[in-house]
Amino acid sequence: MRRLNLALGERSYPILIGGGLLSRGDLLLPFLPTSRVALVSNTTVAPLYLEAVVKGLEGVGAGVTPIILPDGEAHKNWESLNLIYDALLASRCDRGTTIVALGGGVIGDLAGFAAATYQRGVPFIQIPATLLSQVDSSVGGKTGINHPRGKNMVGAFWQPKLVLADTDTLQTLPARELSAGMAEVIKYGLIRDLPFLSWLEAAMEGLLARDGELLAHAIERSCANKAEVVAADEYETAKQGGRALLNLGHTFGHAIETGLGYGEWLHGEAVAAGTMMAVELSRRLGWLSGVDVDRVRSLLLRAGLPVKGADLGAARYLELMSHDKKVVAGSMRLVLLRALGDAVTYADAPREDIVAAIESCCRG
């Protein structure tokens, strides 16, 4: 088992990575203030892994209330959030109840937002079951739901007490979901860890073949990168750089998700196409070479990810991007690359270059 720590003072917490962890109730026990647990999962993950987690918790004396939600990004909304509240209230869960998220990024965001707001805040534990959630969304405390006008526009910062990433869950993950998670893994190499990017280029086939040691290393390296960034800028308030750099490709990608309708593209797929737009814009600004762009495109393709964006039209992209959380005083701040492994937030990209980058990445 590999162990990292996200350093946030008295709110610091461990990230545990390894196989066979789902049934280890003893790992969760130190983070339960009482014996009451509300376990939130979905209709896809629960049949596979809920029983193991429940048995592990019951084995250490915890009483578990399962809450099963419909699966998919289309359900990351008020209706699903209210299903959690309804179940918590029906079971008379109090402020000592720990909410545990067992699933991917959608479940983690929903359960985390419920934990942040139920009775003004209850303890929260993440058990991410997809690659994307293990390397990204389970770490850092961002929770929330989608709005028809924008992705993740309603939410709260609410740090978990523990992140428990069982790599065994990746063996049942559909290939499309595994590839989607790779988009976030590749992101860390692009924004701040060039040696990791080179390692990914050498290891990609083994990762897609689900080699356990390779996956554990990729998860650990990704989480270590994110933990450093979050510890330095937890609430994404840095005027330059900081936590915002973790959003490489996301402003473009969120436009795809919102424009097509949540769930049409997986989040990682939209991020991959958005990353190509950011890389192309960086080239147009003179920061990256054509060789750099080809290198990124090749790795994304080898990971099974799209490099062509949805054809929404540049005007629609810009409209949707104007709702992005990184827009400040009407100025769109984009995460771009001055070099591979060196990301910046940049608000001065000419509109015509942004449009050209979008159009270039949406053509056949």
C-alpha cells in the first residue's frame, strides 16, 4: 500500500493507494467520529463493490445506510442531491454520521456536496472507483453539481478525511472509462512534471493493459502532483498559476460537455479535446512548436482519447466558455503551456487566436 499526505494543517488527510483495500474497514475506522456511515454509490458500482465495503465497515462495528443513485454525468444535479438528503433524513442521520462516496467523480462530487451542506457539514470519506476519480476528483475537496448553463457551477470546498484508492476496481472499468481517466493523468505531465510525461509515453500500453504496478505508480505520481498544488492554493485564489493550472483543457472541455448535454462525452474525453485546443493556442502564441503539438496529440491518441473537438461552432464555444469559473471581471483566463511541463494562466490571448485554435481542432 502506498501512502501520501495532503498537507492542509489540521485538515490534512492521507491518500492510500493499493489493491485489496475496499474491505479494509480498519483503515476507515480512525476517521469515523461515530459508528454511523451513509454509503453513497450508484447503480453500476454498487453491484460490484458495495458488499465488500459494507462488510468491512460492519466488521469494525459501523452501521451502514446505503444510498444508491442513478449512474452518469446526466444525474449530477439537484434531483440526485436531494435523493441523498432524503435518505439521510429518513434514516435520522445526525452530524456524527460520516458520508462515504463509493464510485467515480460524479458520486464523489455529489456525496461531497451533500456532506458539506447536510446539517451544515458532516465528515466525508472518498473511495474512488474509476481512474479519473482516483487521480483527480477525489483529491482536493472540490464538490458540486452541474447546472444547465455550466458544469460544476454550484458546489463547495469540502475536504475528505481520507481518500482510499483501491486499484483492483480498475480491472472492471470499461476501456472507455480507463482512457478517459488517462486524460487527467497526462495533464499532470503537461502542466508541471515533464519526467512523468516521458514515463507515460513509455508506459502507456502497459497502463491500458491494466498492469497493476504501472497503474499504482501513475495514480501515486498524479496524486502527489495534485496534493502539492492544492496544499499551496486550496481555494484557487492565486492570481497567477496555483490550483487553476489543474484545469488545463477544462475550459474548452466543459464547453463541449455543456454544449452537447452532460453525459454525451465523458469528462476525460472532453478534457482531452480541450487540451488539444489549449496546446494549439499555445503554439499560435509562439510558446510551443509543431513538434510539441504532435507529441501531445500522439500520446492522447495512444491513450484512446479524442483529439478533435465537438463541432459546436467557435461562437458557441466562446459563449459557453464565458460562464467558466476562471472568468474574472469579464476576462477569460485560460490555462496554456509556455513549454511542455510548464503551464500558466493567461488572460491576454487574442480572440482571433482562440477562435482559430478551436476551429483547427474541430475540423476533420
